[in-house]
Amino acid sequence: MATISKKLNNILKSKFGLSENEISKLDEEKGWDIVNAVNKPKKETKVAICFTGFNDFEKSYLVNMAKENNMHHAHNVTQSCVFLCCGPDPGKLKLKAANDTGVMIITRDEFKTLIESGDLQNVVAKEVEKRNYSFE
């Protein structure tokens, strides 16, 4: 029979509803493992977008807009990207990668419209469903 701290004992009783018998079977480490497993914050998943073909000023503006809207700026096109946003001079390799992986290719104006219209989540949901892809 292991002995655990009073603090841990109280947490396991009040927050997890464990009985004295159940608690008596735990040591300090296992008890805290239970507490930490439940209290571990879930990692927030962000939609990935890659930008190509913009000057530094415009790209910086668009990256900030993406981050303000809870998106992840991907420096390269990957399977986890949902969008490749193209400017006037898009990179051929990024376009090829987007086409090869099924990443949605959009313009700067389409990106801004998605943000301003509030339709971003609907479009992302459709893309995820189309690709049968899970962010989790």
C-alpha cells in the first residue's frame, strides 16, 4: 500500500471521484500521472497556409493576417497545408507541390475574402472532407 501526499489525495477524491481503496493502490507518481493526463491542455490545431509570389511587404502583411485568424504559416507546401496563396510571381515548385498534394490554390483576393466573409472554416471543412484528412 503506497502513501501519497494529502494534496494529491484531495485532488483525486474531489476532482476524479476516486475512493480511498482506489487511491490506496496508487503511488505519488501514478496519482500525478492521472491528474496531469486529464489536465493536459489539448494542442490547438491550426489550418496551414503557404504564400508564394509576393514581395516581402505584401507577404508579411498576409502572414500577419493569417496568424490573426488562427492559421499557421507554412514555409513550404506540405500534405498538412490547406491553402497555397499565390501572388503575381508564384514559385513553380510550390505550385507543383500544391497540385501534387491537392492543396487548394487561391489568390490574395480570395484569401482576403475568405477571412472577411467569415467563410474560412466552411471552406476548410470542405477541403478536409474532400481529402479525407484529419487534423488530429
